[in-house]
Amino acid sequence: MTGAEDLPLWAALPVAALLIAGAALGLIGSIGLIRLRGFYERVHAPTLGTTLGIGFILLASMLYFTVVQSRPVLHELLIAAFVVITTPVTLMVLTRAALTRDRREGDPSVPPAEPGREP
Amino acid sequence: MSAAILGAAVLAAQLMLVAAMACATLRLAWGPRAQDRVLALDTLYVNAAMLLLVFGIRSGSTHYFEAALVVALLGFVATAALAKFLMRGEVIEE
């Protein structure tokens, strides 16, 4: 723990709480990936980790380095913006791919394609 | 005092994230279908980025931030390319 000795208590407590909350959300999302039954239920679970989970850990990292280096350290916002933009895009593309595959195989549990609006 | 609190929190966060990566790896191994494996790979990438950020706090160095950024970027590219492949059967169409 380099640099943690000169961290005041008022900063250590929120950093610790944010770290544990973020990691717990990531763990809950991954447990949901194991426990949920179908793919269309399962695709919701990891978004816990990719939105709030990584957000809390980025906040903890920003707070820690800002206090330790006594200057604003904001480059974690880059990861935050990137993850917020890319997660919905990737998961929607993946879900559309799964839907196309299920329709191609004639799975009766997925709704049929609307006429004139092929994915 | 604050070093002890932070050390315990970092250790707990690392253990939870390793457990999360283990869950994602199990889903990656079980499947049952290709889209489940791609979803598990995406989760694995995000968990790895979080683990790198926590490791950066533990070591007090900002260099792990760049590694986490690269892992998040590669995760996006990999998932998007694999989803495109699942939908069309090829990644770059002519």
C-alpha cells in the first residue's frame, strides 16, 4: 500500500466503501450470469457490473489519487465515458445477433420478424 | 488506521472480483450456445478492467489505468466483432 499512509481517514472511508460496493456489484452481475436461465435473461445481469460497478471503482480511484497526489486526477473519466457509450451498443448488437440466430433456427419462443423490418 | 481500512477494502474487492471472473469463466466454459460465451467474455473483460483499477489503487501507481483502458477497449472491439460474426457469419463484409 504505497502512499496509503498519508491518506486521511475522511478519504480512506469513502474510497473503501466505493471499492467494496463496486466489486460487490460486479460479483452480483457475474453470479447472475451463472444463475439466470435463458440467454435473454442472462444478458441483463452483467450490466450491473458494467455501469454502477465500474463507475464506483472509477470514483474510488479518482478520489484516492486526487487526495494522495493533492491535485485533481480526472483521467478515469475517460474509461467511464467509454464504458457508458460502448456497453449498450455491444449488448444490443449481441442480442440482435442471438435473435437472428434463434429465428434462423425456427425457435418458437422468440417473436417472429416484423414484415419489412429484417434485422 | 486509514492504511489498514484501505488495505482490507482492497483485499476484499480483489477477492470479490476474482470470484466474479471465476463465475464468468464457468459460463464461458459451459455455454451452452455461442452467444452465451460471447456475453461471458464481455463480462470477463469488464471484471478484468475493474481488477486492474483496484490493483492500481493497491500499488499507488497510475500506470495500471492505461492497462485498464486498453482492456476495456479490447473488450468492446472483441464483443462487437464476435456479435457481427454470429449474426452474419463474417466480420468484414465485402
